[in-house]
Amino acid sequence: MEPLRKYAQERVAPLVSEMDENSSMADEVIKSLFELGLMGIEISTEYGGTGSSFFSSVLVIEELAKVDPSVAVLCDIQNTLINTLMSNLGTEEQKAKYLPRLATDMIGSFCLSEAGSGSDAFAMKTKAEKHKDYYIINGSKMWISSAEHAGVFLVLANADVSAGYRGITCFIVDRDTEGLEIGKKENKLGLRASSTCAVNFDNVKVHEKNILGKVGQGYKYAIGMLNGGRIGIAAQMLGLAQGCFDHAVPYTRQRMQFGKRIFDFQGLQHQIAYVATQLEAARLLTYNAARLKEAGRPFVKEACMSKYFAAEVATLTTSKCIEWMGGVGFTKDYPIEKYYRDCKIGTIYEGTSNIQLSTVAKLLDQEYNS
Amino acid sequence: MAARVLVGVKRVIDYAVKIRVKPDNTGVVTDGVKHSMNPFCEIAVEEAVRLKEKKLVKEVVAVSCGPQQVQETIRTALAMGADRGIHVEVSGKDYDSLGPLQVSKILAALAKKEEASLIILGKQAIDDDCNQTGQMTAALLDWPQGTFASEVAVEGDKLKVIREVDGGLETIKINLPAVVTADLRLNTPRYATLPNIMKAKKKKITNVKPGDLGVDLTSRLEVLRVDEPPQRQAGVKVETVEDLVGKLKEAGRI
């Protein structure tokens, strides 16, 4: 990961503050992510991807998040959500059309949530009306990451409302499709450089060959893919916490008060050691979940645990780091406050902490069933 | 054209690290300190890889002398596009006293063994600043040298090298085989892409002992002492220009 660290430090770090201030991802960063093969990590080399493993994606996301969690989430969504869905479910024709572009120059967005359906994803209202060999999609998606720059959208819409959630279908919709409109960008507390927009569908016509997988199976695909996606978010939160920690601890070793380094006060040492331990635990949870997934073993419980725990650790770490840095931690001149703002979304997106806990509980209930 | 290029890469303390002198003044602290490829060696690797991409060279071989850890440095060169690596095993006291003379003997022997017709090195290493290895290697091989190169162009079986010298730029034409040393403005090294980092893991690194190359590692130099630079003394502030002139005269400066 050393060359990646170098890239992140030299090419991304100098732009982080400005991207945060302007709520905008620099074109140069997007371009270099593609150039370095970081947007197609698991895509097979036959489609122009890097041909590497899920674990590599996890390490890349963690490393990028140390420098900028917004850049990490762009990389995470592309690799763990979009590329995974396309690679696993795409027909040969769909894969040949989209995978090479996703690996080299096109960003994808995943459209599931709506104003009225977040955790209760199946309550979505976006509909896809069937006509002969095409569908007409109408509805509004909200909170869609990377929408500003995405060239393709994977849209979950209900093609058979009478079947309830078993009508939800995944559609591949190109950006330039008539009727697809990118709404305004949200003005967020954190992860500001990652664009988060509403995406509106006004009589968007989509041919049935643009259905990813099977009609009515969309709900299953979404859940399945989010299970892996949460390990990616865990990696992002982990990197965020580590990056913040790596900025704060050197400060405590230099700052002198009462004739000694503030690091030398036992009170601070205990806090720092405690946070370091929590970080290590989060790391092991995340890596273990990734290992289990890659080995084809059951991993959903561990994935939920890792995402939930890493988000909590990120919140704890960033909060403490600001305290350790005192007044300067509270100013925008130092990078710490940004990590504190960025971490909050970790407990919310890709499955809230409560949803993670409910899932773990449900799995435990099943485990003790026999 | 040159079939094979040898590129020397040195593992040095990372340029961003704050160097500390060992308490016994025998050297600097290296244990646990971040190391990376010498920046001028990176530029050398980049130039070699570009020559290969232009199909002017068939194979780029990265060489490093030192203990086990230098394999990381060779891997970085492989990730940047070198085809294979050679690790010349030198460790312990031999490594502590390894300098340009021994390295140039090793490179000369390897150049003959590998039938290389071009050697590209960094102009100097950022730890010892010797700026000797390229020149010595050329002399041992009786090859022409283009040092402090800011531009290298292949012209048939000759090399045109533009050198950065005190007076400006000097353009020379030298026959191949030759030794070139890279200066700062020769190129901007690429970041290794993730696919290349993965490919590099599979590329071959062969291990070689200096003895196998018939090289004697005895150093003719002995480091007596290493000290930190003297602490900067506090300055003096003056109120007027007259005061300034007076103080300068006092200090014998004017």
C-alpha cells in the first residue's frame, strides 16, 4: 500500500480542504483514481480492470479514507456496489458495455433511497411501468452519492406494485436518458466533496435489456450487495479514524504545558491508548469480515458488526482527537475538525447503526435456534 | 539499440523524515525509521521505463545492494515498470561500510554478466550525497558517461545527453554502451497503478552475492564521527541602518 499512500499524500491531500469548502470533488482526483486502476479493483483484467480481490478494495478504501473519506466513498461505492452488481448479475452484453467504462472513466451511482424510504427501503414509490419491451420509470430518488459525476445509474424501481417488494427491479439507466434529471446537491455537514443529490425520473424510458438480473429480484440484489458494501464502509470509517488519530497524536507529543508534553500526562495516555485499542479492534473486525466474505463463508453478521463498530469508533476517535488538540483542534486551520464532521454519516448511510444491530440480533436468534 | 538497461535503486531514509544522529556518534538512527527509494533513483527508473515504452530498449532490470529490506525497493521499481530485479545481498558491517566504490564494482560486474548496454542511475543518493557511483562505474567499464542528465535522447547507436552544469546546459553525444545519471528535471516519476503493483508481485527477483561477482567489499574509508549540524545561534535585531553597518564592521564582515 506504500505507493498508494504516496499518491494519497501527494496528489489528494493538498486538495482536501478546498474540496470540502466547495462541496466539490476535483476532476484531477477523479481522473487519477481511474488512472491508477483504483476504480475497477475487482473488475477482471479482460474488461480492463485491475483483477484484484475484495480484500484489496478494503485496503484501498481504508488508505484513501485516511486522507479524505469523501474520496474513499467514491472509490467504495464504485467498487463494492456498482462493479459488484454489474460483474455478478450482468449479461455478457451488459458487462462488455459497462465494465470497461466503469474501470477506466465512468462513475456509477446506486439509486435506492427516496424521501419516504430509507431504512424501510421496500416502501419505495418509484415505479417502472411495463410496455411491450420497455419500461417507463417515474419517481424521485434521494441521497444519491456521486450523482453529480455519474455516467450510469443503477435504479431500483418497482415493476409490479401488486407484488409488493417482490416487484422491485434493478434498471441500468444511462445519464443522458431523456427524463433523468439530477437534482440539487445537498449542503452537508460532512463528506462534502462527495456529491449527494436527488435524482428525478420523469417518464424515463428504459429497454428491458437494461434490466440487471431478473425482474422482481431487485430487493434481493440490493440486500446482498449491501452486505458486502458495509465492509467497505467499515474500511472507510476505519481509515477516517486512523487518519485523524495520526494527525492528533504527533501534536500531543510536541505540545508542552506545565513543563512537559501533554502526551506525558497519564490522563491523556490512557485516553490515547484506549482509542488506539478501539481502532485496532475495529480493524480486526473489518479485516475478518472481509476475509470471511472472500472465503465464501457466512459473513453477514460480521459485516454488520464491523460497520456498526467502525462507525462508533470513528465518532469516538474524532471527538477525542479534537479534545486532545485543544483550541487548534476546533479550527479549520487543522484537518481534525473535518474528520469529526465526516464521521457522523458512518452511523447513518448504507444501513443505520440500529439496522445493523437489528440484523445482528436476528442472526443471533437464528444461530441459537437449534 | 540497447537491449538491456540496468537501473540502480538505493534504499534510503525517506526524504521527509527528521534525521537523528545516534548517541554514540557513529552514524544516524535507521532502526524503525521510514525508508523509501532514493528520489533520483525513481527518476532513473522512470526514464528506463519510458525508453522501454518507446520500444528503444527491450528489458529494464532493477538492481539494489543491501539486506533483505531492499527487496521492497526493487518491488517498487517493478511496480513502476521494470521487468525483473536483482538483489545483491550485502548486510551487517559490509552494508554499513558500503559505498560508491564497492557499488560501482558490483554494477560493472553485473553489466558485463547481464550484457547490459545502458546503465541509468540517480545522480546521487540523498543520504550520503556522494555523486560518485555513476562516474566510477563508467570508469571501471571504460564506458562514456552522461551525468546530471536533464534530457536523454537515443540517436542510432549513440545517446544525446543534455547535462545540467553550473554554467547552464551542456549537450553531449556519447557512444553506447554508456552510463547516465539522472538529475531532478529529467522527468516526473509515475505513481505505480494498482494493476502494476499486483503484477510486480509476480515479477522475478534473483539473489546474488558480491563474492559470486568477484567483488571485494572492503572499504578504503572509515567513518570517524557523525555530528549534527551546529545549533543555529540567535540573531541580533538592530534599529537603524547605521546600527546594522556598525555591527557588520564589528564582526569583521565589511
